[in-house]
Amino acid sequence: MNRIAWVIAIGYTSLALIGAGMYVTSIVKFVDNSETQLRFRAPTLENVTFTAIPGGWNISFRWRAEDPGRLPVRMAIFEWEVTIDNGTDSRSPLDLAKLGDEYHIRLGINLDRFTGPVVAAGGSRTLPWSVNETDPANVGKIARNPSDGRFTVVVTDGVVIYYVGDINERHSAFVQILTIVRA
């Protein structure tokens, strides 16, 4: 075999190995991406804390985001709405007529796919937010339950827009609504 044929054979073998490596890598990435999309769920409201401030309340929300997949998830948009049940009204916190008269707040983040919070692959992350409510009309709607002195918070809406790994494809997940958290 002459030397040129030998160089050509080595070149084609190298290209075949590179192609096989790229094929395997793309298959693995596709499977990891699909698994992460399938298993990722929107964050859940873990805790709410009410702290009295002059003229109202500081309300702190702690959400937990978990990524059971094999690729990290970056949240670009995470918006949610909660209602704080007026504890002096004996109707169920989920009564639709009652929900319309109670304190509602819509909060969240709206960032791009490069700057949002990241949840590590196979990990979890706490997402804290707080707001000061001092408007007298709204402060009057926030009342503890007289039987136990606690607040009842109901998640009424929520969505997260996220990206998996470095793949330029947008996905959505919806927050479990009508979740009740006692604070």
C-alpha cells in the first residue's frame, strides 16, 4: 500500500470515529433533554411568612424548584398568583365567590434564557420572594383564621417558562393551582 492511500485510509477512519462520537453524543443529549422535560415540574410553594411592618405586612414566599432530570433547567419566566384567605369568613378558602373578595397578588420574574435562575441537574433550589403590603384597602383583606391564628394562602395561578441545558427550545410547566399553604 502506498503512503497516500494510507493517509486517506487514516483520514476516513478518523472521520468515521468523529461521526460516530457525534452521533452517540446527540442521542445521549436527546434522551437527557426528553427525560428532563418529562420529569420537570413547576416550583411548589413551600412556605409563606407574614411579618408585621408599620402600616401593613411583609409577605415572604419560598418556592422550591426541583430538577430530577440529567440536564440543568434555567427558568426564564416564573409568574404566580396567590390569594390570602380572609380567615374571618367561614366559607372554604376554595369557594369561588369568596376568592373574588380576597387579597390577590401576582408576582414573578421575567428574564431571558441566559439570566434566569438555574436548577442544577438532579438538584433543587429555593426561590425566595417577598413583598410589602401597606395599602389600607388590601391590608384590611388580610386576616388570620380566628380558630388557630394562622393565615391560609391559596395558589390560584402560575406558570414557568424554562429552557433545558443549552438547548434553544422553550418549554412551559404550570403551577399546581388551588394548593393551600398554612402560615
